[in-house]
Amino acid sequence: MKKNLFYLCLFLIISSCKTDLNGNLTKVSTLEELNTAINNAKPGDQIVLANGTYKDAEIKFTGEGKDGEPITLKAETPGKVFIEGESSLEISGNYLEVNGLFFRNGHSPKANVIAFRTNEKDVANHSKVTNCVILDFNNLERDQDNLWVQLYGKHNELSNCYIAGKTNGGPTVRVDLKGNQSIRNYHKIINNHFGPRPRKGGARGETIQLGSSFTSMSPSNTLIANNLFEECNGEVEIISSKTNFNIIKNNVFYKSEGSVVTRHGNYVAVDGNYFIGDGENDQYGGIRIINTGHWVTNNLFYKIKGKNFRSPIAIMNGIPKSPLNRYNQVTDVVVAYNTFVDSDSPWQFGVGTNISQADVLPPSEIRSARPLRTEVVNNVIYNSKGDPNPIIEHDKADGVTFASNIIDNNGVEIKNSYGLISKELTLTDIGTDLSVPTSGFDDVEEYNGFDFETITEDLLGNSRSKSNQIGAILNVENINLNLLDKSKYGADWYSNEVEAKEPITHTVSNASELVAKLQEAESGDIIDLSFGVFTIDESLIIDKSITIKSSGDGKAQIIFSGKENTPLFQLSPYGKLTLKQVILEGNNSNYAFASLKKNMSNHFGLNVSECEISNFNYVLRVYKQAFSEEITFKNTSIADCENGIELSEETNDRGDYNTEYLTIDNCNFNNVKQNVVDYYRGGYDESTIGGNLLITNSTFTNCGEKEKNKRLFNHNGIVNVNINNNTFKNNKVQFVSILWGAKNNVESNNTIINSGEIKTEENLVMTLMY
């Protein structure tokens, strides 16, 4: 017993001295102490940042560690060291590691939140940022672009981090290749959880960007592996590869409105990834292919309904002799051993062809170069509901080889099969809500192309050497994947799972109670207005998700006597207002709803139903750089207002706009003098959905009298417009609408009485962005 006690004590002594044997452990609690510790650090040293909040901290972590003896900057307790305010982290040197920091409640005063360099010459190598969180660390304005993590140097790693909530412009993570010190970098972006990135309403919203068009001739050799991309909806490109020899492997893309895109650069391997949709949202995408030499193998596409740029496999047309920043022709690409389950029109060729727009675009923008020497082989398609067009040719696919591809199309005839072999297949459960065909096609002889012997494993890592077959998954039993187990990705101390909160209903009977309860309420709560009149003279601040409605005894009335050009409801960052069964009345000089004029660092939302709105200067005014994912007016009357719904201040012609979805359904507009609906997007940008306007089942009477351009609806540049089942009476305009025929602008079943016309122009002249 004494002998065992002796060895136990000896073990504890050795363990306690371990840090002293390999390096010093220094605990710091101020930025001054931190800087001193950094300056004195030697290989193997650990700098421990004490638990607490560090505001306005511009940390420069420099040093020279060694292989096996890094200099480490870590939180005392991961997740309890908060970096807030105007803060940033820069790293340069060798063998440095950062662990456990939480960036929140602030933004970076610099171009990056975390940069793997301290100046243009001094970069980091063999260094790591791990087990950290960056959450909603946005600049105050949407157009103040920055990057949250920018990698320079070589052999660096971003791992096991949770990164979410970026709303301002700029990729979330970028690998920079400017300078020889950052080429052939072999960086690793692994095991991270990229949480929701909201729709940005414009370009420059990628989650990961590898290089830029101007470094697209350079080899990067970056590995992006084993990450979860959850609701990464910033723009059409989730990962934008703009360099050479990158590997994108074993990632899960879950309900993300975009694609993995080989935007510039060549020889990218996209292998063993999962693209998972819901079978409904037609923005969830897969892989879009541009340029030369890519291999797309062993990927699973499950219920992906994306169209065109977001289709499961989109192979683009290129521009002949394309400049670096546009679209090079697709050549020498392999798409093999992939499986597609209930994914619409999974193979689309000639995507982006725009020959029909030659009269409004310069020759340098015309995408007419079709794919060449491209092999689409050994793939499996399963459709529980038949798809008559599994292959779509936007332009001819005459440079593509099709071989050994099969389809179970549930008996539906295929218009253009390109040799697809019909089979009757059954699905095998391979995980929660995930089923794929893994058997029933072992008799199909595989196409054996050049270098196909290098495809040695299937999606699950099983060897193809002995019993190979087509499709992403070999015929194996007892597969039980849990791809959405979030504990496998990101920081081990952080979870974005939030328990649903039961909303509290606050009943108010007068204006002062309304103001007080609005401030007191928590996000998700409901404010019930008793029947009566509420006179408000200052703006009600909406900075959380809140529902305001009449209690049911009749519509409550809010009379706003506030100052000229001030809103009754001020829509602030994070403010999402649902307004039901309420009468709003202004003084003809103020507004019903408006965003902040500046510092809209996060999105707002607005849903108005069964309301009556009158006597306002503006019903809704959204200022530049403010953005809402959805704005909805339903079953509502709007009368005697100078201006209607104004979302037209994004005039930079860079593809930006103020809301993703504007819906007007079953509403009555009467005597709205101008800007009845004004919704603008400028520039030939294709990096976003492009805006959505739905006007249906509504009546517009005596509107547009002061409209200078004589249009009732202004929606220049909005890609998706649907105007149907409306009535237009006595509106003093020349046009109800001018639709963009080349895009998804349509109208139907409208009644027009003394109100001009609805006109379609096939091609609109817009500003070139490039």
C-alpha cells in the first residue's frame, strides 16, 4: 500500500512539473501582461488568458516555437474568455497555437478578425487556431467588407472552430496567396462547424474563398475536410475555389443555399462530400464546375432541388479567351462514382450560357464555350418521383462522354437520356433520415478511364480494390451514419442548439404600458393590445423578435404623432416584427416602419397581416445597407400615403438589394402617390438569388399619381418577379410593371383598367460589375 502511495505521489509531482520541463506557463489577466508574456515567450511556453472579458483588444501574437514545442495562447477555460468591442487577433512567426477564445459582441477595426500575419512581410507558418468561436462579430455596415479569418503563410490550420452569423460583405474565411510566402501553402481547414450565414442580399458572401481571380494560376494545395456547413446562405458560392490543387473532402453541406464552386483555378478534387437538402427549397445546391482538370467523385446528393447555378452538378459554359476574373471553359473534368437521390435535374450542362443577351453585353461577357473532354460516368440516380429531365442542356453537351450511368426513374420516360441505364432499385437506410441505393447495379460494367485506378475508396472509405461498383457507396451492410451530430464538429465547449422557449404574452391597455412591455419583453414574446386607441409620440424600438397584435376584441389602433421622417416602428439589428390585426395612423409626415439609417449590423424582419395603414409619408422605408430576409404584407389595406414600400437605396450596382423576399398578398392599396413598390438591384451579378417579388391577389386603385417614371412597380434588376391575380384600377401611370424577360419575371391573370400596361423587355441594360 505504501509502495503504491509512493508511486502515486511521484506521478503527481512529475505531472505538476511537466509544464516547467517543456516550457513556462504564464497566466495573464490584462492586455499589458499578455503583451509582455508574448514578448518573452519561448518554444513550449503556454500563455493562459484568465477568464473574463477583454474589450478593444488588438492582439499581436508573435513568436518562434518549434515542431512539437509550439508557443500556445489559450483560454484559462475555453469559452470563458470573451474578446469583445473593437478587437482583432494577428499571428506571425512559427509553430504558434491559439485555443479557446470567444469573439462576440463587437467587430474588428481591421480587415480581419483573425489574420495569420502581422504585416505584409511577417506571416505565420505551421500555426493553428483551434477550439475557438466567432459569433455575429459583424462590422456596423453591410458594405464594410472584411474577413473573419484570413490565412497567409504555409502549413497553417483552422480547426474545431464554430463560426457563424456573418452579415457584412466579404468571405467568412479566405486563403490568401499573394506573395511566394503563401503559395503552395498546404493549409488545413478541418473539423469546423460553419454555422448559419444569413442571406446577404448581394455578392461577397462566400463562407470559404480560396485565393482570388488574380492568384488563380497559383497552386494552393489547401485541404477543406470534415467540416459541417449548416445553412450557409450568404450567396451562390459556399466554397469558392480560385486556386489550384485544392482538396474538398468529407464535408457535410446541410440546407445551404449555394454550391461548392471551382470558380477559378484548376485541378480541384471534390471527393466524398454530402449535400443534404429538404426536398423543397430550390436554392440548396451542389457542385458548380468551371475551368480545367477537376475530379468530382464519391459525393452524395440527397434531396437537392437547386436550379441552374445551384443544380446538383452544374457544368458551365465559358467565355472564349476569358480574362482571369470571368469564366474559363470547362475541359478535362471527371464526374464519377456519385449518387443522386431525389435531386431534380442533377446534371445540367452549358449553365450560364448567355448568347441570347449578345445585344446588351460586350463580346468579352458572352459564355459560349461548351465543356470539352468531360466524363460523366459510373453514377447512380434514384428518383422516388420520376424526373422527365434528369439531364438538362442549356447548351449542347457534345463535348461530354456519358457511360455506365444508371437511373431508377420510377417509370417516367426520359426525354434526353444520353445512355442512362434504367434499373429498379431499393433504398437502404444509412442514417437518420438518409437513404440511398447501394445494390441492384453490380451487373453494370464500370467505365474505366485514364487514372481511374486512383479512385481507391468509396464515400465511406471502403476499398474499391476488390469488389468495385458504380455509385458513391459500395454494397455494404449495417451503415449507420450520424452526419448531423454537431458534437463531431466545431469547438468542444460550444453548441448552437437552443431549447425552444415558450413565448410569454404581455397584455397592455395603454401607450405607456406598450412602451414599457416592449422594452421588458424577451425575444419571441407576444404583446396583446387591448381594444382602444394607443397614442405614441416616439418611435418604438424593435431590436428582437416580437409579435404585436390585437387581443381579439377588435382591432386596436395606434396613432403615431411622432416627428417628421421618424418611424412608428424603428427596425433595428436583430429586430423582427410580426404585426397582426392593428390599425396604424400617421400624421402624413412620419413613417410606419423604417430601418436605421446606419449601423444595421444585423438583419431585421417584418411581417404585417390583417392591418389597416393610413396617412403616412412612407409605409416602409429601408435605408442603404439594411437588409431583411423576408418582408411580408398580407390581408392589409394601405391608404392615403405619400410613399409605399421603398427598398431602392442599394444603388452601387454591385448586385446588392435590401430584402431577399418581398411578398404582397391580398392587400388593397388606395391613393399611394409614389414609390408604391420600389425594389432595386443593380449590376450583372449572379452570386445571389437576386431578389424575389411576389404580388398576388391584390388591388391597386388611384396610385402612382406622382411617380416620376410613370411605373406603378419599380423592380429593376430583381431576378424573380411574379405578378398575378391582381386588379389595377385608375392608376395614373404608363406602366404597371416592366418585366425582365430573360430572367424569371412573369405575370398572369391580372385585370388592368385605365392603368397603363405590363410590358416585358427580354434584355435589360445593366451596369457591368467586372
